[in-house]
Amino acid sequence: METTSSSLPLADKPKPNYLTASYGIKSWLLTLDHKRIGILYIITLTTFFMMGGVYAALIRLELLTPAGDLLSSEAYNRTFTGHGVLMVFFVLVPLIPATMGNFLLPLMIGARDVAFPRLNLLSWYLLVIGGLTAASALLTGGVDTGWTFYAPLSSRYANGAVLVAIVGAFIAGFSSILTGLNFVITIHKMRAPGLTWFRLPLMVWAIYATSLIQVLATPVVAITLTLLALERLFGVGIFDPALGGDPILFEHMFWFYSHPVVYIMILPAFGVMSEVISCFSKKAIFGYRIIAYSSLAIAALGFIVWGHHMFVSGQSAYLGLVFSLLTMLIAVPTAIKIFGWLATMWGGSVELATPMLYAMGFIGLFTIGGLTGLFLAAMGLDVHVHDTYFIVAHFHYVMVGSAIMGYMSALHFWWPKMFGRMYPKTLAKVAAVLVFVGFNLTFFPQFVVGYLGMPRRYHFYPPEFQIYNVFSTAGAMVLGIAYLLPLLYFPYSLFKGEKVGANPWGAKGLEWETASPPPTENFEFTPVVTEEAYAYAKEGEPVVH
Amino acid sequence: MWETLFRDFSFLPEQASEHAGQVDLLYFFCVALTAVFTVLIPAVMVFVAIKFKRKSDDEVPKPVHGSLPLEIAWSVIPFVVTMVLFGWGAVLFFNYSSPPPNSLDVHVVGKQWMWKIQHPEGKREINQLHVPVNQPIRLIITSEDVLHSFYLPVFRIKRDAVPGRYQTMWFEATKTGEFHLFCAEYCGTEHSLMIGSVIVMSPEEYDQWLQTDDQDGSETPVAAGERLFSELRCNSCHNGAGGNGPSLDSLYRTRVAFTDGTNAIADESYIRESIVDPRRHTVAGFGPMMPTFQGQVSEEQVFELISYIKTLGVE
């Protein structure tokens, strides 16, 4: 072996990248390289996503008919709980920050790694341990409380492995806190020379805002779940009025975390949109600063709107007024972003590559998801649609339609950077269109059946609601196939995909200046930044302000 | 099969109250708003994708970094629109939570997995709510165990049933017929079977229905409360003659001052709290000596006691 390698001329040996720097399972499980950790997250979250998807398929099959003929009521309740717990805590919360954020953040700011690489690896292990704990609860005893764990049902009445599921979510919460902390410090301390705050890609701004929420909000859900466990284990009266507790307190504490969580899911997707849309329009982002500030505004406002989940719960009507008003205000920074992206595309050089198709799909779905949020923020209207399928449709438009579309856009955009190979482009475009069609067919009818009055989490339902459920189930089949396609062509592209250079899309940003795949140390020399983000225009070109 | 499926196709549940019509109006406004943007934004994207399609690989479009007037426009217009929605929604909400004074009080207790309902005349029913048309009905809702939610889609109203507290909402049916009643807050295994119907009848039919004696007793809540009041020996302190407890005469809807300097309006929730958790607030001028009746009286009995106390000292 030694003789062979030493006899080769040095120039012929390809320079190792982060994938070829070392081999073997140990080199992955003990890696401190943010890029490898990003890949580990992609594999982990894809696994949890498929498990959550199986639960979704069972739900849609059961609801094809009004009679509860496929599963027992108990099994059905466990199914939608499993779907919610896995998808929210173990897929959507870590989705973009943990996968794309880990891989890209140091590359985007010209750093060698994140600030604390060992903490970063620990975060991944915590998510895996939390996920396996929750999955074991779901698969063995089952949990039938819904992912919201409302007390006193969850603390005093529900059977099953509620405690184990809570412990799983609790552990995963620490993964989220540590990742957020790591990213905040990395962004503050490790930017390349010349990379000032207002030269940062908007993706970094979005990850920064997200990380702040992760650090500040997640401890509250940890406290809430601990109190719930105390009541369930030892009968300490906190939420159950029979023990002197207050169930509304649980709702307040739960939504104080779980509303900001929606912004943990959606803000990074906003960041992806800014990168993808500027690249495939070959134009600087319209209103860079106001888009950066709007991320922070959404993060801040997101903390003070949780009571809009509780208009009919017994919260004071005057408190409800305040929450309704504040919720309405979120429409402003959100509108700024959407119109900013449209204005970026306007007059650009637009290419409908796969990431751009997903980005346009995102804008379409997020428009509906965001505007239907206004229905729910209007108190008198929310009274009717609260806890119906209207809500189910709304939050899937935001959390799946938008967050997953954003993730898919990111994955297709940075895949060639991650692996140095391109996926089959036509097939990917077909999948993107199928996701859009399947998604709308699944969830649009749920707005209608929700307004007609079909409550959520219903195993049996009145027969007049069937037609909408038939559409939904048909759409879910299309969506399922559309999500399976990337599972086939991405692995295929790793071996057979066309090899690409450092910057296949002609994009701006430091990550495109290093090789694809990047070397372990990211950059051969520390990059020095001398220009604004998205400087697609030629030097000396007049700039319209 | 398809004909049966599509026979039920519609976009609105029946409107069986004036409030329902008002909620639908706000809904139409929101739908129109959503429709405009859902058509406009994708239309702009399609237009852009065609008009500004990349022509060559080295094409460099003219950079535009922003436009203050545009940015102000798309911040201010959404702000104004959402403030209209906020005000409109708030007015509807206060309408739904402010019953007119001539309402009939109907008591609702949720438990896993049924709705127990009692009428002011004493008639009880389960999973069915019979009401007269054109008469405001105020529902006083609570739960014996976990959270539930009493949902009547034809009136566009729901309210969570929360153990340990009373919640109210009201409606005035304008249409006779039988309509859905759902539990909307997930409450465990048979949540989707915790359903029933609201039956709106003409006043004559309702009176007739009240007369049908299909159960034992049908004592009115006031009479039952009076009997309980003496059985539980409430009157040994609350006798209005210098006993250990404050007089309950004309208590309902008056302001009560407490030893800690705070005060409250004596509504159903306050009277309920005084029975099950009397030490939480002590009426000024009295000592904290009343024992709790939590666990000794059922939710229905608490309601009967309250119904009786509301009549004390009232001509």
C-alpha cells in the first residue's frame, strides 16, 4: 500500500474533502466537523419524517370513511399524537437550523467551524436520544394526549407512556437550546474579516433570529413538561383543579413556547427564500435591511402573541383583545418579506431551477397560510373555527407548506455544494410540482370542512363531511409519492449525478467560493469580504437605491 | 356513490342565528381578501417568470436595492387592513360573550364522554339541548374532569368546558330544526363520540316538551338548591341574622369586598368558588372559617345551590 501511494505523483492525488478526509462509522459518529454533523441531522430527521409520514398515512386512510373502521378510537388517538409529537419536536423544530444551518453557517460567514464543535456533536446525540425515547413511548405504550399534552387529561386521566414521551421532548429541547446558543456565539464571534452585520446573507440573519427564540423559549417548555411530570407522578397540584391547580395555566405555559416554535420553523425558511430568490433572479434582495429587521421583529412579536390560541379557553376577554391586536401586527413584517421577494424577482434574470420552483411554491402556500392566520386572529371568527379542520389546514399550510417547502428548496439549492454532484433536474422539477399539487389537494378541502364545523382529532365524523376527506386522502397519496421521489434521486445522485464545480448556480456568498464538496477546514485561506451580500451586478454598474 | 358524496357539497353550515350571519360576513371579507392575494401574488410570479426569463448565462439585470415609497405602502396597507379585522373580530367576540338580560340560563356539564344539561325548569337531558326559537339562551358551562368544548356550528359559537370554573356564552336561535353539537376540545378516547344535537323548537313545542315527564322528580334547580341548602346546613351560618357567615340576601351581581382589600362581582363563578374553595377570598368582616364543600357536592348540586342563592332576597 505504502509503495503504491508514494509512487503516485502528488498532483494526481485529489485533495481530500470533508467526505473523503476519513472513513469508517467511527469517523462519523465522533466527528466534530459541522458539515458532517449537518449530514447526520439530515439522515436523522429524514428517518423521523418517514415515521411521522406513516402516521399521517394511517390518519388519512382512517378518515376516508366517516365510520371509524380501520383503527380503534384509542389507536387513532395514538396515531395523531405520534404524528404530531414526531413531526413537531423531532422534525420541524430542528429541520432547517440543524441540517442546513449546521452545514452552511460557518461556510457562509467564512469560519472554520461553529464556535463549540463538541457541543454541536452533543446536540445531535441529544436529539437522537430524545427522538428514540419518544419513539419508544409511541411504539410501546402509545400516547393519546395529542402533541399539545393539555392538562389535566395528560397529567391525571390519560393512560399510556405519557411520561416517556415527555422525557423525549424534554431531552430534544436541550438539543435545540444548545444549537441556538452555539449559532448565536458563532455569528457574533466568528465572522470573516470585512463581513459586517449588514453584509451577512439574510439566511444568517434568519438563523440568528431563530437561535434567539430557541435559547429563550425552549426552557419554558422544559419547565412546563417538568411540572406536568410532577403532577402525573406525585399528584402535585399544578394544573388539575381537583388538586387546586389551574388548567389554563398549562395552556399559557405551553403556548408561550409553542407559538414561538412556529417561528423557529418558518424564519429559517424565510432565510432560504432570500438566498434562492436572489440567486435565480441574479439580483440583490430588494430592501435588504428591512428584510433583516423584519426577521427580528417577527422573532420579538412571536413571543407576545401566544394567547391567540386561547380565545375560547377561559382567558379574560380583555387579555384576548391584546393578543388579537398583537397577532395582527405580525402581518406587517410578513407582508414586507413577501413583497420584497416579489420585487427582487421583478426585472431580474429569472431561471426556474428546482430550488426556485420550491421557492415560488413556498410563496404561494405561505400567502394562503399567512392570510388564513388573520381569520384566526380575528376573535369573533376564531370562536367558530377554533379546534376545527380550518386550524389543521392553516397550520399545515404554514408548518408543512412553508417550512418543508423552504427545506426542500434549500436541499436542492445546496445539494451540489454538499456532495459535488447534481441530482436529475427534470425529475426534481416534476417532484416539486407534485408536492405543490398534492399539498393543496390535501389541505385546501380542510379549510372548507373546518368552516362547515368538522372538529379536529375526530375519529368518527358525520357523513356529510366525507367528500372533503376523500379529496384530502387522495391529495395525501400524491404528496406521499412526491416526497418519496427525492428519497430515490438524491441517493442516486451521490453516485451517478453529474459532477459540478464550486459554484454551479453562479450564486453569491462565501460558501460558493470554496470547493464542492468543501475541504474539512472549509477554506484554504481565510476569506476577506469587501462587498455587500448579493452583489450580482457587475462592478461599477450604477446602483438604484 | 359519487352522487351521495357530492349531495352534501356546500361551503357554509346553516345559519341558525343572527350572530351566525354576522360571523359569516366577516368570513366572506377574509375569504375575499385571501382570494385577491392568492390570485395576485402567483399571477405576479408567473408574469415575472415569463417576462424576465433568463435569456443568456451572462445576463446581469439592473440592481434595485429598495424603494422607500413602496416599502412604506406595503407596510401601511397591511397594517390598516389588519386593524379593521381586529376591530371587527373584537366586536363579534364581545357580542358572543355578552348575553342579553332576558336570557334563559341553561347549565352544561361536560364529562368523559357526554354532555349533561339542565334547564331552569328542572328538566335534564344528555347530549341533547332543546331550546325555544327566538329566545336568548345563556349556557353556563363547566366540566367534571378534563377540558372539553361545547361547539354549536350553526350558531358559530363554542366555549371550552374547564373543570373548576364556569364559562358562559349565549345564542338566540332564529330557525327551528335539529343541528350538530360537537365536543371540540380533545378529551380522550371517545372524544369524537361526545356529540349530540341542539333541537330548536317553537315556544309551544318547547313548553310541551318541558311537560313530558320522562324522568324521576324533575325538581327545579331552585327547589333542589333550597333542599340542599338546608341539608348541608348552610343556613346555620348564612342566615342573615348575625351568623358566622355573610348574609346571602340579594348577593347575586353585587360587589363583594374581601379582607385583603380586593373585591369582586358575585357572579356564578364567584359563588361557585365560595362553595368549593371558600378560603381563597374571605368576605370583609368575617373570619376564614367556612369548610370546603369540594368533593361533597357534584357539579350539578353546586349549580342548584347557586340557582337557589340567586333567588334569595329577590322579590
